[in-house]
Amino acid sequence: MRNNFWRGVITGTIIGATVSMITGGRRQERRGIINYNPKQVRSRANRVLRGVSRTVNDLIK
């Protein structure tokens, strides 16, 4: 039971960080702070999300 709790905490942290990167990138793009276009931000977020999902799948196995 303890192992499942920590696995959930780690998974939730990773998912929360990914979501904040995706939404934070859009806000920064609107303000013009970073000179990335939305396609670059989206592709970077998708790459991070793919890596996170692979890691989470490995943890679950």
C-alpha cells in the first residue's frame, strides 16, 4: 500500500509539472516574453509528455 501511495505521488507530480509547462508556455507566448511560436511550444510539450508517459508506464510495470 505504501508503494502505491508514493507511485501515485510521483505520477501526479510529473503530470502536474507537464500541465503547468503546457499552460505556462501559452501564457508566456501571449505576453511576448519568449519568442517561440505556438507550434514550437506544442511540439516541445508533446515531447516531454511522451517521455513522461514512458517513464510512468515503466514505473507501473
